[in-house]
Amino acid sequence: MRAAWRTLIAGTTMLGLLAGLPARGAEPVGLIFDTDICGDCDDVLALGMIHALETRGACRLLAVTVTVDNEKAPRFVDAVNTFYGRGDVPIGVVGKGGVLLDGKYMVLADQKDDGRLRYPHDLKSAPPATTVLRKALASRADQSVVIAQVGFSTNLAALLDSPPDAISPLSGVDLVKAKVRFLSLMAGSFKPIEGSKRHLEYNVVKDVPSCARLVESWPTEMIFSGFEIGLSLPYPATSIERDYGYVAHHPLAEAYILYMPPPHNRPTWDLTSVLYAVLPDRGYFDLSGPGDVTVEKDGFTRYAENARGRSRYLVLPDDARRARVLEALVQLSSQPPCPNSEAGR
């Protein structure tokens, strides 16, 4: 079975969808994944993508921080990471005061078959997200980290407010400014949505004060993947049915099915932010001009052009580009784990 996976991995690599890895000898970009994993299933697919990208040498997953207050969420993240052979990735949680969610696929964190966990993991408890974020950033060289925020802004707003401590003599703002290249966010809406000229995007409205604080004070460039981008790239249910059968149980496919039983093609909101975060120079997306994003009291995100602005948003110019991006998302999400992963034993 391991030999078969090696063949599969080599085959997907040869597809040419992701033409380049880092230059020989270059350090892969460090990636922090800040997620509301628990609600929609796109967070789970995005986490699987990250592991595929790390296997390809395109990034290194430094930490996963969870923006929902659900005790099963960090255990589920650890189970997915363990499935892909990276059960030692640090995980942090928003804790009490975060948005409460009861996810449909969280049952997988404790699912047992014949008395054994279907998806093994060993996380008992997780530290505060701010601590995990500060440690992950402090451990890296300057300008070597990107952050993909695909949930609420609670954790990153708290990071900005964090004072110097034993982890780093820098404040949260200064630590971000020193270590982070850019922030890739799945947040907001920047093009009219059919039936609504004022779409209030979920990730923003669930914690409006934190998102407003973030976009006002974040010190690096911010790249927004608006609601319209993931909506225009529906993940094909046929992939869930066909591409994950290399194991008897797959956490990505089962989460997708538990969230909403197929056939349905679920938007790929969070996957787009991850793709841009790790491979910003591969031509998958165009970008708007620079500008400023403000978050209004009801959660509406307003963009205004400004040559000195720190914000841009993703643009998909045509159907050909859309097809190329969707193929990359599917191939990365469904790429088998490394042979030495939990699934390969």
C-alpha cells in the first residue's frame, strides 16, 4: 500500500498543476492556519491541502489555532494532523469567550471502531491561541511566515493586543510586523452577490469587533478572499466519492459527508486563502489594486482604493482561470498522506 501511495503522490506531482517548489536549498514558508474548524467542511479540506503542500515542500505548518469554543475542535485538528503524519503540530484555542459552535463532524474526534479511535490522536488539552501564535512567530526568521485566517478574527486581534512576555520582548503588533510577510484572509465580500448588494459575510459578522480591530491595526499586507471567490469554485462531490478511497476511512471525506450528505458541490472559501497564502506567485488569482478595508457596525466590509493601502482582494478573471484553480484545489485536497503517516501504517 505504501508503494501505491508513493506512485499516487508522484503522479499528482507530475500533473504540473503546481509547477514550482521552493528554490533548491530555500526554506519553505512557515504557515499558521487560524480556523473556525467545526462549522463548514471547507476548513477540513483546507487543512488537508496544507498537508499536501507541506509534503510537496511548499510550506511548513507551524501551528493551527482554533477560533471556536468547542472542546472537540482541537482534538479533531490533532486527529487530522496525525492522519497526515504530523501529530506534533502545535494547536491553540480561543477558549471561553470565543464563538460557540457545535459542528456536525466533530463526532469524528471520538469515533471508535472496535474500541479503538478511528482517527488516532493524543491531544488532551490545548493552550491559549495567543501563546501558540507568539511562540510560532518568535521561533522563525524575520519575514518568513504567512498566516491564513479562515475563521473569525478573535485570535489574531488578541495577538495584536498581546504585550511583551517571556516568549518575545516584542509586542504583538511588533512581532507580526517583524515575522509575517502577509495575512491571507477568507473574509468579507467585495463583489455584488446575486440577490444582495450588501452581503454580510459569516466570518466577519460572528465577531465584528475583532475583525474591525484586525483590519485597522494589522501591520502587514492583507489579501482578502471574498465570499464571491469560494462561491464561484464549488468543490465537486464526485471527488469526494472517487478520490479519497485509498483508505477505508478518510477524515476529509467523512467530514464533508457529515456536514451535508452528497451529492452537493460545496464552495471552497477557505481553500482559496490557503492556496494564495502558500503559492501567491503561481498565477492562480489576480489581485485588486491596493486599498483600505473597513468593517462597518453590521459586519459589511467596504473597500476603498488607496495607493498606500495595505489591503487587496482576490480576483478570478475568467472561466479558464477558475477551472485551473479548482483543479489545483481538488488535487491538493485529495493527495494521499505520506507513507509514514498514521494512515500508511
